[in-house]
Amino acid sequence: MGGKTRQRRWKWLTGVLVVASGASGCAAPGGAPSVPSGLELAIADGDHVLVVDPANGATLHDVTPYSEVKRLAYRPDGARLAVGHCFQNRVAELETGAYTQVAEPITSASCPWAVAYRPDGLDLAALRPFRPDPLAALFGHLTVVGGNFVDQNLGRPLPAMAYRPGGGEIAIATPQGLRVLATAGPYATLHHLPTLTAGRLAYTTDGARLLATTAQGLVLLDAAAGYGTLSLEAIGSITALAVDPSGQWLSVATPNAISIRRALDLSEVTSVATTGVRDLAFSRDGTTLAASEADGDVRLFRAPDWVEAAPIVTSDRVAEIAFRPNGGPRLPVLFIHGHSRDPAEVWFEDGGGQAFSKFIAFNPALAIDAFYLKLPLHGNSFPQNQNRSIAEDAEDILAAIEGGLDSHGATQVGILNMPAYQAGGRVAIVAYSQGTLSSRYYAKNLMGSRSGGVTVSEFVTIAAANNGVGTPLACGDINEMDRARRQLCAGRIGTTATSTAACGSCAQQPPAVFSQNLAGDDTFISDLNGHPFGAATSCDVNFQSALMAPSSRPTTDPTGILYVNLYAATGFLPPLTGDLFVGGAPQHGDCLGRRVAHNPAPDAINFSFAGVPVDIHANLPHEPDVICTALRTVTDHQAPANAGQACQGLDLPAP
């Protein structure tokens, strides 16, 4: 059978110990992560559909009624597997309890080219040859069965298709270029790119970008703004493409290598030599990448360090592979970065300690789907953004959560418009630095304006500029051109004198205003907080203000938002051990009381963290206790009793 034994074997790689994972414990950092147990991997292996446990290589099901199996696709809830087989030129549906056939909804004139389920699972789509007479298969059709039937001629051949998350659009590679169709009504063409001849297609998890492979390489399209080209990477022939459903990674295979990348910015994290990859697939939780090679092996790699586990050996006729979704609920978490550090620096890179992305990958039981919002950066390197307000960032948060137009006029899908999250109806937010203000602006002024009601479950802030900043480093230029910085500084300069005077001492004679202030720059923070600066507000450790936690639970709204605020412990007197941009409580760093990270809302839960290495502000989101506290809060839907013990029960990445 293709030159290899049909018996399933498990090859152990030299020096790699693979252990089936059991109950999560407080694992010592540095151990090689194992492939999680409980996963199912379907393999189109010649005349078999093999369903194996990738943790130990065991065959769970060997489905044999079909010949020349070429296409596989699981329904999003994992309850059905669509199988495209060539001997009878059909697409069958199997229930995934015993993997027995329950339907055969689509027939073809030859091998189906592609099979996919709509994100809500109500429609099954196939690209198929269509034969109008016995002579030849002359046309290629998009055929969709289920909630909205269609059978549309789009040319021959039709090598690839992909549903945009949300399910409202489907992209199809046709001989006349890329077409994007609406999935309601008659499947009208929304966009047509006649010069783009694609071989494979995949949307990023947020639906904002579409990846397309061409003869030249990898094309990145702006799916939110008319499918304009964002980038072209000339890497030549691409044999396979996969996007991690949990939002963190993507993978691209060329004839000689597998490139594993961050989905956020397509930056490569590692590359693996191959003997020719036919297909790639990520597990639903993003922890495992499977790659089928030309020699019949299915290789397995474990996030986040992409340690290789032992391969599954098959015949040499593997066509496609697919991980079964487990069907359980998953939590969407929107990560929002700050003023001048991009999301890769904050959430993916280790900085002075660890990275959120690694903790998520090491702990799949947390069931987090990560959405990394990429906001315009500020500073001297980004003069094009100097007129941008923090409120515009909040518009992008609104679009990311509830869909619709963002601040650039692009149309986003919106997390809560994706079928996977509609039942829960909430998004958790983890925000850093300036991102905490734009997020709170969203919660106070924009939340629910497109979807209705409270949309946020937990709101975790890290190094929050709750009262702004006031240091000479941040606010020292009276001619400051960057509007977001002026708003962060409450519209007034910071000097050595203002940062050494007692808190509240300059309330009656505040520092000079910036010369470039626009209307509202000097009141942005006080308007957001609902109170002015002064000794009775930001300077008094006993001051309380419910307005700084809008829609909070349980006082303001019993089913509202949980606010958990994480900051570095106070230490502004020599030696300076505190956060130089925002403080803890009480306040000692600005006469106006701008440098207070403490959230005084009665419902807000505040945690301070000592011993953060300098640069403290930059390193706080890389502290293990901070990461664990944030992740525990959003997944447990309550703050941990002790932030210093939040990592107990979690697997820790190697430092």
C-alpha cells in the first residue's frame, strides 16, 4: 500500500521524550511540552480515513468505505466530518461518535477540489467539477447545501476557498482571479481581484486579513478595506497554509521548509526542514501543528517552542489532515497594547521575563482564543499618527468587539459577530498602559452601541495610566505634537518641580498647558474619570469613585464587568523602585496627582507587584505573577485570592 506497511507505528525521535499530558499541575519550567491528549486528528490516507490520537499515535477509527479520499473538513462544533472522495466523486458527512456516514449531500463530476463548513456549521460548501454532458467536466461550481443553497459556475479549476470569520463572506480562487461572495441571498460578488491567481486561501482569526498563495509567494490582503494588498512576500511556491484557530500562529510550507509565524505580524518564530509538505493543520487550541509530508509521515510540533514530537507513520498517499474541534466553549480575549510599544513586544516577546502568548500555549486548558488588536503607534518614528486621539483607539476597540467601521473606515467582523462566541456574548479585555484608557473609554462611552448591552466580561489593566502621566520624560515638551501624549499628560507639562512637589500642591496653580492642545486635550483624563485632579481625588488613598469602573459588577451592574487592576508597587523615593510613568497608591510623583495607577472604584480589585526589574513599566506585562493573575481572572471570571499564588496549577514556560 504505497510502499509502507499499513500497520500504525509510533517513531520516537532521538532525544525527545513525549509524555501524554494528564491533569495540569504546577510543572517545573523548561520541560519539553507534550502533545495534549484528547485531540483527534483525521488523515486522508489513500482509501482510508484514519482518526488518530496524536498524543500516542493510536488509531481511534479506521474508516474504509471510501476510495481515493482527498478532502477533509470538520464542522466547527466537531460533530460532523465532511469527506471528499474521488472514486465516487462525492462529499459524505460522517457523525464523529463512531465515524459512520449520515449523509452524502454533494456529488461531483470528478474529485472535489475543496470542502469547507460555514463558521456557524449550517452550510457545507464544496468546489467541484461540473459535467453538463458525458464528454468532460467543463466547469467548476461552488455548491453550498444547508441553510442557503447555491450552485454557481465560477470557472475551472477552483483550487481553494475560505469563509471569513462571521460567515458573511466566502473567498474563492477562480481562473478569473479572486472572488469574494456574500453568503446570503444569491451569493453576489462583493469583491473581484482579477489579477490575483491564488492556490490556497486562509483568513486570520479576526477576519481582518486574507492570506493567499500565488506562484510568486504569499500575499496579505486587507479584508476589512476592499481586499487591498498589504504585503507580498516573494518566497516562491507554497505547498500548504494554515492559520491557528486560537489566534496566535500561522504556518506556511514551501517545498523544503515549514515556516511557523506569529499571526499578528507574520514574523517567523522558527523554520523546520521538510521533504515536501502536502497539508498543514493546527489543533483548535493552537497548541499543536500537524504537517503531512510526501513520504507519508505526519509530523507534529508543539507550541510555543515548536518542539517536535514523534511522527505518525502512514502510507505515502496522505492528501489532507484536519484536527477535530472539541466543541467546548472558548473564551475570546482582546489584548490591547499601549502608546509606543507594539503588540508583538508586549504580548509575544519575553521582555524582562515571560510572554503572555507562551503562557497561553503552555496552558491549553484555559481555552483562550487570543485577539491581538494592533493600534497605530506613537512617537518620533510615527509622525503620521501625531494627531490621533485616544478616543480613536476606542473606536477600533468597538469595531474589534462589535464589528462595523473602525477609525480608519475599515469594516471589521467583530468578535461577537463570530458564531463561536455568540452564545457567550462577552469578550474579556487585557490592556496595557495607554490601552487601558482607550479600553475604559470604550466601556464608558461606546460599549453596546452596535450590539446592545454589556459586551465585556472581565477588564484586566496592567500598568494603567488611570490618572494619566506627569513625568518630565513624558510631558516635558511644551510644544508636544503628539495628541495622545498630550491627553495622557492631562494637557499640561511635567517638570522636575511638578514631579517633586507634594501631590495636590499645584491644584490651584497647575502646570502650563501644551501650546498645541486641541479642544478637550486638557480635560480628557478628568472627563473620562468623572472628577478633577486634586488632593481630595487622585491624591487621597481613601478616595472612591464608581465612575472609574463603568458598568462594574456587582455594585453598578450585577452582571457587569469585573475590573482587576495590576500595577507595580509604589516606590518613588530614592532608590526609585516604582514605575516611572504610573504609580501605585498613595501617589508621590506629580503635584497634580496624575501618576496614580490605583483604581479607586469600589468594585475594582487592585493588586500591586514588587520586585519588577527595570524598566518597570515595560517589564510589568512580562512578570509571571502578572500574567498568571490576568489569565486566571479572565478564565475563572473572578480575581485570584492571592496574586502571588496565581501561577499555581499552571504550566510555566522556560524563562
